[in-house]
Amino acid sequence: RISPSVIWRSLPNASYPVPEQRSFVLLSGQQAKSFLRSKDGTPMGALSQILSVVSPFPGVRLIASNFSVIALDLVERIPDFYTNLFVQLVFALAIPDLFSYTVTFAPEFIHTINLIETSREEMALCIASASFNSSVIVQSKIHDRQLIKRLNRALYETLLEYGGTTYQSERAKHIRKVCMERKEPGLLHRLWPKLIYATTALSGSFSSYKQQAQFYCGDKIVLTNLTVYSASEGYLGTIASIHTDEYVLSPTTVFFEFIREEDVHQVIDDISIGNV
């Protein structure tokens, strides 16, 4: 609850979205079988992959489905990452007034935009026809015909909200035009003129991606660091401000053990030889 408020309190009140606007948050499909299990059957893996194994609580599911570009239950049923990403981006492009764009890791953030650029024709065709029937990616990777029908229905209903057939054609043309201007900064703003901010992990080793991410945002979209600092072991803190890479430690989320700086190398050596 704290993390999003850090962004909004740093922006002018006029920037606030209207209730009808949605946000794009890249989600993952269910891939429970790909994780190792402990003796009691608990999946073992990075915390960032938790939604690939465990479904959110009903309340979270409802919020995610109402404010995101696509219902969570549809996302969960597409295990292939690339296909899932393609489908989510088509739904995002179908909506002209997104207010935020969130992808957890910076390389993945860049990849989503590259995919829009390189697959613009196929994505635009899906939007123009309000279906995935002509998508080579979807037809070759999703063999559940009922799921494709549900995706088609959801895409049709989304496009109908904004004007139906006429809107579909105009939106598809706009996407093609914008993606042809790849050398111009601010592609995200041109695709979604009402986009307020984009967020991804930009600190530490991901800082090398910041310049490229900023190029895609241009000067009209606020690019912020990911609001929550997390590791494979747990959530560590919340961003202090959108203008800094500093985070506020959250001491109650996980167990912390603090080690004196001069002892760090010894601990690393112990871990490497299996003493810890």
C-alpha cells in the first residue's frame, strides 16, 4: 500500500488518473511443474517467480483483473513466457489511455518494447480484427481452443469499450505509424499519450539500462525505480522517493542478519565451501 503512494505524492495532483484508466503490469503464467519441491511439496525458487506457482488471494485477483489490461485467470493459463508476453502487450496496445507501465526487471522492460516494435504488424492485426485467430504466435503455442476463444472474447470486449470497429482500425494504424518511428524518443508516450509513469528496477546492476529505458519514455513520462526492493529471499524495502535510488528498510518482512563489513569475505568463503 505504501509503495504506489510514494509515486503519487511525488507528482502533481493534475497527474492523477481517472477511475476508468488502467495500468499495465507484466504478469506471469502458471508454471508450477517447472519448480523443484521440498519434501513437504513446497515449491522452491526465487520470490520474484511466486505468481508462477501460487495464485493471489481472491481480493488481489479481483483488483488485478479490474485495473490491469487482462484478467489474471487468462494470464495464468498461458505458461509459455513469450506467448504470454505477446498476448498481454496486445491487450495493453488495445487500450489508448494507460496511466502506468510496470515491468519488474529493466532488461525485460526493454524487451517488451522491442517486441512491440518487431511484432507491430501482428499485434496491429490482432487489434484490427479483435481476435488472435491470425496470430502465428498464439495459434502455434496455445493449443487450447477454448482458451483462444476466451482471449478473443476478452479482446473484443476491451476494444468495444473504446469504439468497436472504427476504433480498432484507427488504433491499429496508429500503432504501425508510431512503431515505424523507432529512432524518435518517447515511443511509450506516443503509444499511450496519457501514460503518467513507467517503473522498473533501475538501480545496481540494472543501472546500465536506464538510458535506453529513458529514451523509450521520452521527457513526458516519469521513469521511476521499482517501488519495492526485493531479492530471491524476500521483500527488503520500499522506495523512499521517485527521485532517488534509496529504499527504506522494511525490518518486519523477513529475518535479517547483519554482518560486520570486515567479516563479509569470511562468510562468503564459508558459503562457497558449504559450511553455512
